[in-house]
Amino acid sequence: MAETLMNIAIEVVRKYNSLKDKVQILKRKIERLSSQAADVTIMLREAEIHSSKKRKREVEDWLAIVGKRKKEFESLEKSVNESGFYSRIQLAKLVDKMIEEVAELVEQGTFSEGLVLDVCESKGEPLVTTGWKGQTFEVNLQKVWLSLRDAKVSGIGIYGMAGVGKTTMAMHVHNDLLTESLFLGNVYWITVSQEFSIHKLQNDIAKTLDLDISNEDDEKKRAAKLSLAFRRKKKFVLILDNLWNGIAVEKIGISPEMDGLKLIITSRSLEVCRSMKCQDNIKIEPLPEEDAWKLFIEKLGYGIKLPSETEKIAKKVAKRCSGLPLGIITMAGSMSGVTDVHEWRDAMEELKESSMGRDNMENEVLPILQYSFNRLRDPKLQRCFLYCSLYPEGKKIPRYRLIAKFISEELMDKRKSRQAEFDQGHAMLNKLENVCLLEGAENYQKEKYVSMHDLMRDMAITITKDSHKYMVKAGLQLKGMPEEQDWKVGLDKVSLMRNEISEISPGMSPNCPNISTLILRENPLRLIPDSFFAHMHGLHNLDLSYIKIEKLPSSISDLENLCSLLLRGCAKLKFVPPLGKLKTLKELDLTETRIKEIPQGMENLGNLKRLDLLAVRLRTIPTGILPRLSNLQRLMLPYRMEVPVEELEGLKKLEEFQGALHDVCEFNQFIKSQQSHGQLGFYNIRIGKAESHEDFCEDLEKLRDKRVILRGCTLNEVGKRGKAILFARDIQHLEIDKCNNLSSCFLNDFPWFKNPRNLRSCEIFRCKEIECFLTLSYHKELIAGGTQGSHRVPLQNLEYLHLSDLPNFIGMIKWEPRMVAYPPREMFSCLKKLDIKYCDRIEKLLPRCLLQNLCNLEFLYLFSCNNMEEIVADEEEGMDVTNSITLPRLRHLSLNCLPELKLICKTTMTCNSIESIDLWGCKKLKKLPFFQSTTDGQPHSPTALKVIEICKEDKEWWESLEWEQPDSRNIIQSFVKFY
């Protein structure tokens, strides 16, 4: 027993003496465990931020135990340092136990099966929306989905006018996303209030994320918390509906570079979408007529076919909403349950009589549309928008004409030049288009127009009617003038354009002392009584264009505040009363009238800025009048009226000019004087003799380039004013007709072509001397002068070239055998259209080396060149012709009446862009070079080809053509159309 007690005592002493070492061992293990826990915490944070994952419960428990053990160790270590003999023995046992527990925790902390679980957050609730979509809706929906799937697109803008269906589109996208795995159900919808704040928007977003940021007031810290919450999503979509102003997206916790982000914006403004960095912006347009009718019927709710008579009226009612879903739904709802045809007729009459129609249209639709108007803030924009309502419903208004009205009406800020005013006008219209108050369009000639949606126009008319400032009865087919009681004293603008008003009652005299604008244009109006203007002394703008009046009333002479008098297109007008008292007049347009002399008193109109005198019978303008009109910015004279150049030299503010000058020297003198003033931006000048068909020149209301017509001139002739050489370097369009004393090489007569900057089109007719555009000897001079390859290459910006009746023209380049030089690479490099007619000396049109320059040629028209044998010819005999020729942009080829044509080219020609080929009178042509063999040896036609037109009388010739491949004829026969 003594031995046993001795062993126990020895063990106790051993434990007492080794406690300090064991505490150090435990401390090292605790430190290792702490490092392991820190690593696990970092990995968890990364996984949760950058993916949709959640930490496992066992990991959470482990971290909690580790934290607990660390605290226990700190307490134990303190106890060991303060303990006595007997307590140290007990503490040694606790240290041994803790060492075992810590070792076990270290082993558990490896988490071989991972730290986190994949999760999909609970999906939001689908939004209640219409089940009807329609074809147009589906097309736009697909555009949104293409953007959602495009990894390069983080922002998508959906914009359009009020009530067009932007929110409906976004709601469908939201609901579809909830059923897709693409964004793991992380789809968040925020409706932005019209007067939102960043603080409120942050709260709304946090609420959808189940995030509490209410205890944080600092905007940047709130954004940081939102950002952290978003980063925990692997992918997500944030939809901000009805955004009125752009915001810095960083303020709501996101950035365009954030992985997995898709931001969808709906707004009435394209500018807002752009400011939110949306890469794809999708405009929602009003519904086409068919879709609009389907929506109307659905919302009408009958479920049965309407009676035929009722349906006809219902379609007119639906059409009155002009495809705007909000209007369609509101109107259909107001007619739901109505079956009586009389009530439908009454509704249609209400729509005709009232700007908005039925009460619920005015109460529900008008405020939504008008809010866009109120948000403009800028009174100038509001005035310009309201002015557009003076035009008839559905009218497409040319931009240049509308801006001219803005200038006349002084709706914009004043600028120093007319061009600056037009620039301002375009900027204003762009803003109105971008907020979808106006709709933009362009025609096939790329001329830009704007128009007002019918309900937008109704809204504008309602605004002006409430203030009794406007009376708009345009395009209503009125037979007579409104009654005198309709002409309110406070009226500011009246538009009666495009009606059927043929007369104004004798003695009619509306009491409208404040009226500033009266538009009577496009009426068959034959007589205006003197009394009509008696109480309109405040009138500023009077538009009588395109009426049938023969004589203006003398009372116009007393409208001393008149600034604009427009008589364009009054084809019967022979008399205009004296205008000498109209000293504030700034704009006078007498185009297409039949006056024989200018109105009396013109010399007193020193404030005149725009004068259009393209009158059919006007021959002269008295000497001394034009110099007194020193403020003129635009002057339009008929070609038959030659004005001495000295009369024009003093017009220092001239920006637009059309007229005729006697010879080239006068032209040079005029251009030199205008260059010293630095204002002339656009001109259309005929130099030389007028021809009979120019008795009345074209109506150039939209003069927008620099054009010169040389007709019947003798060039290079030395006279009193010097040598007759055209010096202007900024000409954009040049026409040369029946001119004499020209060189055989066209470029020799126009030295300024050596440094061309602006020439875009050139037309040459009936000039005997011209043989070519370029000779190789001339090209040698270019090379010697360092021109080759530089910006000085001639005709490098030319886009259109038309040659006709040139009896000695032999080809584009006068080719000399065994010459090494080639034409400059940039020459003709911008040429899009080449049109050559009646040039009988051409045998070979284009040397093969020139084709490399014609990389932009789209149209090639050749007609009645009786000796043309080849279109593309080799420069030398024996040249390698195995390589295919390429015209990559050629779209239309027309070869007509070329009786000697044998070859288009000797090899194949690659023209995959060609759409149409027109062949007539080319009976010696044996092959077409456009049809090649593919790699498998099968023939194929150009990919863009639509039609080959052949004259019926050439059908036999067509069938005799030779083909490289037997199947070629069968392949292209489906494109052939005989006419």
C-alpha cells in the first residue's frame, strides 16, 4: 500500500511540475484553431458575397464552439498563473481535457464536404397584368430577352410615351423571370414615385431584399449595405419602373461592372435611359391598327361578334385612340356593355367634337399624358410642343419647316445666325422626341419629320383651350370660317389650315387685338375682305400659303407689328399692297405667286431677314433695293433674274442664297466678298445662260448645301475681270452643261479639285471637249507633287457622277500603253452612283486597275453608248485575268441600249451584294460574270439577288447566253422577269 501511495505522490508531483509546459502546448493549439477559424470565416464571406450560397449549420456551430473554447482558455491560463499547489493539480486535469477537445475541433474544422449549401431564395410574387400581348408586344418582349441573355449588356432601357405599355412590358418580363432559372429567382421590382428621393429609393430596394437599413442615415453607408446584399446574389435583376430622372446607380448599391447584374429601366425619356448607362434601349411604339382592334375588343368584353354596323363605328372609335393602349383600354371600358348603335354613334361624335372625347378619357388619360408636358420645366420646350398642335391630326411635319416657324414665332432664344437658330431648333426637337412627346420619322430621302400622337395633340389642345389662347380647327374640312363669337378677345394663335374654306363673309371683323399668329394656309380661299384684319393690329405672323386668292386686302398694309408674311404657293396672287409701313417685317415669302413686280415700299424693310422671291413672273428687282436690306440672312431669287454682283456684295449677314450670276468672274467676286464676311453657309447659284425650262426654278425651301450650275459658259477665257476659272473650293454639287473652251482632261480646268474637300456630286452634260477625267501624264504630276496617297487626291469624296451627251468622252482614264503608273488609290473611292448616257466614243469604260478604287460603288447605270465594247478592260494585252474582280457593294446594275457590248469583264466578278440587274439591247453580250462555282463545283447566284429584268424583245438573246456551268441557267431563272 505504501508503494501505491508513493506512485500517486510521484504522479501528482509530475503533473504539478509539467502544467506550465502543457499550458504552452494548449496555447499553440488554440492559436492554430483560431487561425483555422479565421480562414473559414473569410471563405464563408467570399462564398456568400459572390454566389447564391448559405453556410452550413454545422459550420456555424463549429465557429461558435471555437469562440467558446478561446474564452475558456483565456480564463484557464489566468487561473494557472494565480494557482497554488493543490489547485494546480486540478487545473492540470482541465488542461489535459481541453487539449483533447481542441485537437478534435481542429480535425472537425477541415470540413471535407464543404462549408456552404447551394440555395435559391424564395421567389417574388407574380405581378397582376393583362393576359393579352399581341404580335408587336411579342417582338419587343423578345428584344428584352435577347438583352437579358447578352453577357455584355448590364442595363436595358424600355422607353416610350405615356400609356404606351412600358410598365406592362416590364411586368411580363418580371413574371417570366420568376419561372426561369436564369437569375435564380432574384428578381426585384421597384415602382419609383414621381417625386422620389435617393433615401426613399434606398429604403424601397432594401425592403425587397429583406434588408434593414433603418438605423443608418448616411447615404453612402446605406448604399454600401445594399451593395453587399446585391453581391451575395450570384445573379439578379433589378427593375426600376417609371423613372423620371437619371440617378447615379452607385447610390443604390450597384454599378454597371457588377457581376451578374441586370438593370431594367422603364421611362418616358430616352435621355433617362442613357443617363442610367443602359446599353440597349427599346422603344415601345403605339400598337398597329390590327393589334389595337384586338385589344379594344378584348377590353370591350363582349365575347361575341359585334353587329356589322356597330363594328364599323367601333373600329373608328378604336382608331381614334391611335394605338395607345391606355386610351384603348379606357375607351373600351367606357363602352363596355353598350350595344345600342345610337350610343356608339354619339360616342364617335363626342370624339370628333371634344379634344379628348368621353369624360373618363379626359379624367383618366389626360392627367397621365399631361404630366410629361409639366415635367418639361423649360417654358421654351413647352411653347414649341404646344405650337405643334396647330398642325392637322396625323400630320408629318418636316423638321426644317417647323424650326423655321419656331424662329418666326420667336419661341426660342435668339442667336446671332440663322444656322445657330436651326441648330437650337434641332436640339429642342431632339429633346421632345427623347421624352416621347413627339415622334420622329424620316422618308426614303433621309429627310427628317416629326409628328404628334393624336392623343398627345388632344392633350396639347386641351391645355391651350383651357387658357383660351389657341383656336385649333385644322384639317377638319370646314366649309366656312368659325363664327365671330368663337374668336375670343384673348386669342393668341389661330390655326384653320387645310380646310375647305373658300370665302370669308363681307364685313367679318373678329375682335382679336392680341392675336399673334393666324394660319389660313391650304384653303381654297378666294377673297379676304378688308374688314377682316381691322381689329388684329397685334398680328405678328400671317400664313396665307397655298390659298387661291388673287389680290390681298389693303388692310394688310396697316399691320405694323407684322413680322412674318407667308404667301408661298398662292398661284393666282397678282397683287400685294404696299408694305412700306411694315418696318418690323422679318420674313416675306412670295414663292410661286404671279406677281410681276415686287411690292411697293420694299426699300423700307430694313429688318427683313428672309426674302423668297421665286415668283413665276417676276423678272427684275429695282437697283438699289437689295443693298438697303442689309439684315438679310436668306435671299432666294429666280435663275432668270440676273442681279448685278455689286448689289449682293454688301449683304454681310447672308447665310443662304439662290440666284443667277452672269459669268464665272462675277461668281468669284461674289464668293470672295462673302468669304470676307464669313456667313454664307448654303448657296445654289446658276452661272451663265438660263434655259426656257428654268423660267421658274425649283422650290428650294430647304436649301442645305452648296451647288453651282455652269450653263453655256466659256471657261479659261481672259476678260476684264481676269481669267474665267472657278475658284470656290467648298462646292458640294457641281453641274456643267453646254460649256465651251474646256480641256480634254476634266481635272485640268478645275485646279481646286487637286485639293477637294466637299465635292459630293458632279453632273456634266453636252460638253464637246471633255475626253476623260484623268490622264496618266496628269497623274505623273500628282506623284511629282507628292499628292499620291495624301489627302489631296482629286475626287476622293465624290459620291455621284452623271455624264451625258459627251460626244468625245472615251473613258474615265485616258490610258496610254506601257505606262507603269496607276490612278491614285483614293480617287473615286467614295463613289456610290455612276450614271453614263449618250457617250458614243467610249469603247472600254473602266481600266481594271481602277476597280480597286470603286469599293463603295452601289449603282452603275449605262445607257445608249453605241460603241461601248467592254465595261472593265485590261490595261495591256496578255495580262493575267484569272483573278476574280470584286465590287463588294454593287447593288444595282443597268445596261441598256449598248449594241456593241461584248464583255462586262473577262473574268468572274464577285458581287454578293447585287440586288437587281436590268438588261436591254445588249445582244452581243455572251456571258454574265456574276455566277460562280462553289468549292464543291456547284454554281450559285449572288446571295442578295432579287430580280433580273429582261426586255421581252430580248428573250431569245437571253436564252442564247453561254454559261460556265450547265445548271447555272436553271438556278437563276427564278430571278428573271420579262417586261
